[in-house]
Amino acid sequence: MFKNPEELKYAKTHEWLKEEGDVCVVGLTDYAQDSLGDIVFVNLPAVDDEVKAGESFGDVESVKAVSDVFSPVTGKVVEINEEVVDNPALVNEDPYGAWLIKVAEVSEKDELIGSEEYAALCEEEH
Amino acid sequence: MKLLFEESSQGRHLDLIPDCDTPEYRLSDDALRKRQARLPELSEVDLSRHYTQLAKQTHGVNDGFYPLGSCTMKYNPRIDEEMAGLEGFADIHPLQGQDSVQGSLEVIYRTKELLCEITGMDDMTLQPAAGAHGEYTGLLLIRKYHLDRGDTERVNIIVPDSAHGTNPASATMAGFKVINVPSNAEGGVDLDELRKVVGKDTAGLMLTNPNTLGLFDPNILEITKIIHEVGGLCYYDGANLNAIMGRVRPGDMGFDCIHLNLHKTFATPHGGGGPGSGPVGCKEFLRDYLPGKMTGKNENGYYLYTPAKTMGQVRSFYGNFLVVVKALTYILTLGKEGVKEASGKAVLNANYMKERLRKYYDVAYDTTCMHEFVLCLERLKKEKGVSAMDVAKASLDYGIHPPTMYFPLIVHEALMFEPTETESKEVIDEAVDVYVEIYEKAQSDPEYLHSAPHHCPITRPNETEAARNPILKYEWQD
């Protein structure tokens, strides 16, 4: 079973979103890191870049493949997780601790699902 | 096996480099290195044995079956090498006068003509050095075409999700924005989704056909029509031409430009450096934008000219010319009927292998395939914990090069097989027997497969560690 913390929201493309006041924190889910396998490279946007809901904002490379990471929100990147860039293994070890980007000035949000619905989706795909 | 650096012994040397007999030129001090480079010192016999040892650890198409999907690892006839080794081809210089290389210009001209006939194009450059390089060149043709007409709004290139992974990369490199279109249930382009994304901003479409699932898109004419109706151009990724050559022509399907991989379809060597060759063909209205020097013919013979609105050089001189010599030899050896027979047998071999394997493994899109097919090992992974990686690694113990793994991305636990036409029924039968044996092993002893291969010089390298902390240079111990 995969961990899907209840307080988070999930995109069907396997990103999680946490709202901290006006800032949205985005990362990859436990299911995503497990499917990808050992992640060896994380490519993130720069601070101040615009991200768009439903569009790719970066990519992660595992020993299997390179995959896009999609933004659940439209807004401006205010912080990126440099630690993850230096040590991509963190995404495998602690997917909900190893956030990727923080987005502010959020103007649009994708339709996101709760942890139970997301768990069912993972079960279906798995 | 020891590295050259580890075999080095101070003072040992070989005399391959003759004494310098030209005047010496001294670079300015800031361009000179501070210390002498510490290079390995070996005798010729040490060096020769080192590389022979290395060669013994590799697997090429001359060692055995090589069903690496998407790569067309067919056998490369010896006569191609013989022709490319002829003095008149091998010992010439790109700056030689045109009068003294008429034979080589004829090779370029005739190859271009034959490839245009096979693809249904009007003109072709042989300058690009590889497939993705060809894609990039083709996209620059599209770009030049729109900009030349003052149409600056066309910034999008549409790429289906069953395309080669290089397609979106090439489009981005050429300055376009990539718009992804999903596949339908049959593995072809979803027409409704395609209609939704086309418009005035559509520069063109890049289509890999047959696609990476080994399927020929039955809606191909409708697809090119949809793009043309909004003013876009159609680019054909011809990397999988081996399935269709001599039978249908991209030019007749509505495509405006195409790249080919001579190192795949036309039997020139690839893997381990090639070199490759990725000619780009186009319809009449795009020919003025072609790169480099083109070869023409008039009553005095062959001559070089620069296309009127050329995009410039995409590579130095004439591309990988000797590869072109090999490809021409291949086409002339096969002849018109032979080219057709090759693609027919490539498709037959793939379908035969698929039909035998589907009794054990799941086929991703279970329908008649073209030159390659994709197995989906998700069920085996779930039930027995045996992954596509495990099966691929296990085949190494049997002297078979693994199929392509984890590609295309739209199939989970994918294994992609492309037997090619140069394999006999016996070889394919033997290979199928091996994969059946591996399947049975997965049922009885999955653990054994997790640690496969068991009889290779290298078994399971730590790929994660190698990717995260690569050691890229030798550190002398003293």
C-alpha cells in the first residue's frame, strides 16, 4: 500500500499539493516515486518562473525513464527545493517531505482529488 | 578486466606516431597546459590485447540475435564495407576540386534519387549525421517555410505520445513549443484530440509511423489532412521505414518532409558510434531551404550548389559520406524487388515472433504489427515480481541482446522486440524458446531472475549509484 496523507490534495498525474496560506507546495506522490524507481536527476524551474495548471514544470529522471512533472496550479514559483536537486534520492526516501516547488500568486487550480479517491486511482493503475 | 591506466608501466611505449616533420608552432603561454598530461604508457601488444578483451565482452549483431526494438539492428552486409573501403571513396578530401571527385558526387546524387523514389520526396540532403539531427533539420525546414512567408504565429509542433522520444526534444531545440496528443485505444493518434489542438498556431506535426508500438496508423491520410487544413506541415519520422519501404511512400500519405536513418533501414552499422546518417527529404516547395551544398547534374557532369534560401550548414561538408556509399551499395544489391522483400520479411518476422510469444506474455496492443511489437509484463510483475528488467537481463545468459526496455512509456513494464528481416526462422524459434524458458523460470524460481544474468562478465551493476555518482575520470593512485 502507498502512503497518501489525508491532509494533502492529489492530481491524477501523481503530484501532491499542500496549501500553506497563500503558497502551494507541490511534490511527487509515493505511488509516483515507486513507479519511477530510483530517481537520479530532478530538473526544476527557476524561482520567478510562471507555471501553468496542467502543464509540465520540470522532469524527473529515474534509471528507467525521464518523466514530466505537471503543475496542479497556475502561479509564480517562489522557491525550489535545492536539496532535492542535489540529492534526488530524497524523493524516493520521503516523497511527502521532499517537496519540489512552492508556488504563490495562484490564479487557477486544477481539479484535485482527496487521499481516498487517489488511493483508489493508484490501486486501479497498479 | 584492468583499465589502460592500470596496465600502464612507466617508460613503455609504442611507435605509432611518426616524428614530426612539419615546422613547429608554439601556442601562446595561456593556451598551454601547466603540467604534462599523464597518459597510460603501453606497448602495442598490451594495447591490442586490451581492445580484443573489450571486444569479447560486447554483443554485436555478428555475435547473435539482437532484437533491440526501435533500433533495427539488422545484419550489415560485408560488401557495403568493401565498397566504402575503395580508395576512390576512402582517400579523398572534402576540399578537393569537384572535377577530381565526380564518382563520389555521383554516389551522392544517385543515393538521393533512389531515396527520393523510396520515400516519395522531390529532393534530399545527405548532410545530417544521425536521426535526431535529421529531425532537427526537418523542423528547421518547416520553420524557414513559415517565416519566409511572414507567418510568425506558428509556434506549435504537435507530437503524438507514441512518437520517438527524440521528436519533442528536436522540436524544442528548433524553437517550437511541443503539443502532446494522446493515443486512442487502438494505439493510433486520437483524431478528436488532434482536431482540438490544431489551429493558426500549428507549425506542423511530427509523426512516427509505424509508431513506437509497431503499428501503422490507419487514419494516416485523415491526420495529414487535418494538419494541412489549418496551414501546418507534416513531418514524417522515417526511423521505422524498415516496415514500409518499397510498399507505401510517406510522400503519397501527405507528408511534406521526412528523415531517414541510413544506419537502421539501409544496413549501415550503428551502435557504438556508427557513424550514422540521417538524410532529410522534402517536397519541391521546401527544397530551397535545404542545408549545405547540394549535388546537381548537367551535361558536364555533377556539380555542387547552394540552395537559394538555405538554412546554412547543419554539419561540415557532405555529412558522413562513406555511410552513404554503404547505403547505396545496399540499395543496389537488393534492387527494387529486394527492398520490398526486406520490408515484407521484417513485418513477417515480427508477427511470427509475436504470435509465438503471446501464448506466454501479454502483447500491449494485440493486433497485427508492423516490424516490431511491444510486450507488457505488468501481469508477470504483479504475480511473480518479475519485471521487464529481469527478463531482459536473463536473456543475456543465452547470448541474446535484450529487447528495448521500458519504452514506449505508454506501456508499463514494456519489452519491445524488433527481430528484423535478416534473421532466419530458426534463429527466431531459438530466441522464442529462450523467452519461454525464462517465462517458466519466472513461475518456478523468480529469485533466480532477480539476480540474472549469471554467466556474463558483468552481472547487475548498480545503475542508480552509477547515475547518481558517476566516476568519469581515472584517479592515479600515486
